[in-house]
Amino acid sequence: MFRLLRLAPLYMALCLGANAVAAEGMEDLLVGDMRAMVLHDGPQEVPDVTFTDADGAEMELDAFEGQYIVLNFWATWCAPCRAEMPSLDALQRQLGSDDFRVVTIASGRNPIPAINRFFDEIGVTGLPIYLDGRQAMSREMGVFGLPTTVVLNPDGQEIGRLRGDADWASDEAVALLTALIDG
């Protein structure tokens, strides 16, 4: 309980600051589900965090260096995640390249068989399985609810964040992400 109270000021700072910033020239692209996207005035450093792949191998975000990343935190028990995940899969199929990747991280206890069942039930075929079983990465990155999506630039810095679910395959999302990538 006391640990959560210590995190309260960080959470409040993130919430209050989130409404105050937007990347220059992108305001017109924050429409539809992307209205909830918070674009930062400048890139923000991301803590050195680790996660694992489906085989249990430890990974770091620098494995994706040089790419724009849509980093999504989700869980098999999360109903909004179930609705959102097919659009993340579609986004990867549409924009996935050497310059862009969707990375989804199952946060908390999500056994591999449950993730496979989840992906099969909702038709996800293009996203690898990554795990943050102890939620250390989620905590370090200030993820306080699921789903949460963080957009990283090719240098691995956070440039935007969206709390809650969104249709990532929508025209609005693709337009915003394309504009960010084309810079």
C-alpha cells in the first residue's frame, strides 16, 4: 500500500503534464481515437528496462533501435485489449518495415498458452509474443492501466503516449503515425 502511495506523485505529474503538451504541427492529426494521444514537446528518455520473448530470452528495447515503435502494454484478461489487439496487428501489416514496428508486451501474469489462445480467438497473426511477467517494465515506464501505448522514436525515446484502447488501423492513427515517421 505504501509503495502505491509513493507512486502517486509520479502518476499525478504524468496525468497533469499529459494535457499540456502536443508536438508542434501535429495538433490537426489528433482526431478520432488519436485525440487521447499525448505528444510530448520533445523526446523523453525511457528507462533501461528488460522484458522476455516467448522462449524466455531477456530483451531490451534497444533491440528495435533505428525504428519507430508503437509499444503496447496489454493482458489476456483485459477486455479493451481484446478489442484493440486486432487493430495493432493490422497496423503492423500495413506499416511494418525496417523503419516501423508494433511491439506488444503482455504485462503481468499471462501464460504462453493463454496468449496463444487469445491471439487465435481474435485472429492476431503478425505480432510476436513479448512478456513483462513481473510488471517491472510497466512500472518503470509509468504504465498504470491497460492498455497503454507508448510511441518511441528511432533513438528509443518516448514521443507520445495513449492511455486506453484505440483503433490503431484507423485512417486517423495511420495518418498520425505516418506524419511522425516522415517527421
